[in-house]
Amino acid sequence: MNQFVEGLESRRLLSATLPLALLGDVSKLLADAHATKVDFQQHLPAFHADAQVLNKDLHGLPNSGTNHALLGKLRGDEGHTLATVRADLGSLLGGGGAAIRRALADGMRVFLHPNDALAKVKLLADVTIMQAGATALFTKFATDFQAAGSTITADLSALTAANPTDTTLANAVHTAETDGGKLVTALATDLQGIQGDVTKLLTDLTAIA
């Protein structure tokens, strides 16, 4: 998103000639994207702390083949899912900058030259591309995020089921699931706001055409 802002400023799109509605749309989109990044970063310390507590508890489990296999799966899944969610969130918040800049440039052209039929066609094509791109990014993140939560929950449940008398482990798992739920709730709220921002921007761009 920082690259997006720099791109806008370098092209002087954030000027008095751009419709105020679009300026408001872009400002809110950037603000909500920043808030989403902050939320994600703020929840990471709890995630890492929970992982450390779990790892300590897991080291005390009986030295069995079942536990070794379950631990290996959990650790592998933790690394893979976190990397996937990070990458998806980065694409979601940082992607689409070029398409947005292009749409705003074409939108300004239509705003300044309302009888330019070619500019209107280009603007509507920009909106279609933006809509498709945003839908793909949101869908991928939602799918991967849900899969990540389900995978880690299943791994932890398997470990507690294999060690039913270990109350310390059960408590640690409960804490991790609670903190994970907080992250899910925060990101769901943030991303719902961003989806609304994108929809508003696309609606206002379409209205110009």
C-alpha cells in the first residue's frame, strides 16, 4: 500500500481535480489496510508466546511414536500455514496498486472529459479487472486462512486426544485456540471493512463512466 500511495502522489492524482468521492474512497481504503496490518502484527506476539508454551509442554510428552508423528505434523503445519497466511495477506493488502492507479487515472480523464467515449470504455474495463482481481485475492485469503485454522486445530486436538491425562497440555491448547480466535475475529472485521472500501471505490468509478 505504501507503493500505491507513492504511485498516486508521483502522478499527482491526489489533487483537486480528482472527484472528492474518489479521494475519500482511496483514503479510507489505505487507512483500513494499514489497520489490518497493525492488527495482524499486534496478535503475532500472542501467537508466538502460545507456540513457545506449547513446545515446552510438548517436550514433556511421553516418548512414543504417535507423539513424535503428531509433533512433526504440527510443527510442519505451523510453518506452512503461517507462511501462506502472511503471503496471502501481503498480496491482499499490497496487490492491485497498479490497477487502482490506472482506474483512477482513467476516471480522472472521464471526469475532465465527460464526452470521451474511449476513456469511458477504458474506465469500465479497469473496473471489471479490479473487481475480478479483488474477488480472487479475497477468496484465496479466506480459503487459506480457514484451512490454516482447521489444520492447526486438528493437529492440537489429535495431540490432546493422544495424551488425555495431560491437563497442562490441554490448558495450553485452550489458550492457543482462544488467542487464535481473537486473531480470526480481528482480521475478519478488518477485511470486511476493506471489502466495503473496494466496493465503494468501484461503485464511484462506475458512476463517473
